[in-house]
Amino acid sequence: MGIRKLKNSIGRKIRNLRLDREISQEKLAEYVNISREHISCIERGKHLPTIETLFSFAKYFSIDIKEFFD
């Protein structure tokens, strides 16, 4: 999988998890300690989150980090 596909795949997964749970970008950003704008860029596949941020997302959504790579 190329980096562009990885960015898009992870971004879609985060967006879907957030929307399924009816969580705002602001609330998620506050929990993972990044800006709402950065959440938006991740969800749109513009930025790839750091491994630390991915672990924070996984903890917040109560999933295994591997799910971001399925």
C-alpha cells in the first residue's frame, strides 16, 4: 500500500469511527491533544498521524491500533 492510500485509509477509518459515535472533531482533537484543523487534515488524507496520535485514537475509540491498517 502506498503512502497516499495509507493516509486516505486511516483518515476514512478515523472519520467513520468519529461519526458513528457522534463525536465532534473538536472533542476528538481535545482528547488526542492536536488541533481540530489537524483532525480535519487527517480525515481528508492530507496528513498522516504520528504513531503516538494513532495510539491515542485507538485508546479513545477502544480499538486495537491494528484496525487502522486493515
